[in-house]
Amino acid sequence: MGAPVIGKNRREKVCLVCEQEKEKGIFLFGHFLCIDCNQAIVQTNTDDPNYAFYVQKLRKMVASKIYS
């Protein structure tokens, strides 16, 4: 199947972390972060093994985009 069609004034709401389409969340630097992943990130301690996973996923937000 092809990419989902998005209306002119709507953004695709696929979470940067869990990569699932969700209704509730926030946009940061043009990327969508669902409310569930946002809460999980906030509650994760730095010594938790999942911390490195979240850091890796969130790095996608700040990676520079080159458009040609």
C-alpha cells in the first residue's frame, strides 16, 4: 500500500519513538511524539536500559535535514 494521504492542514501523527499512528501527542522540531512515549521518557531513569533506546530515537529530531 502507498503512503497515507494527509489533508492540507493536517500533519501525519506517527510517533517518532514507537512508530505507531496515534491521536494524542505533541510535535517537537517537526516530529510527532505520542503522549504514551512522552510519559515513558519522562519517567525513565538514566540507569534504566530503556534510557539509551529513547536517546537514540530522540536523536532523529535534531539530525539536520538536507533538502535538494
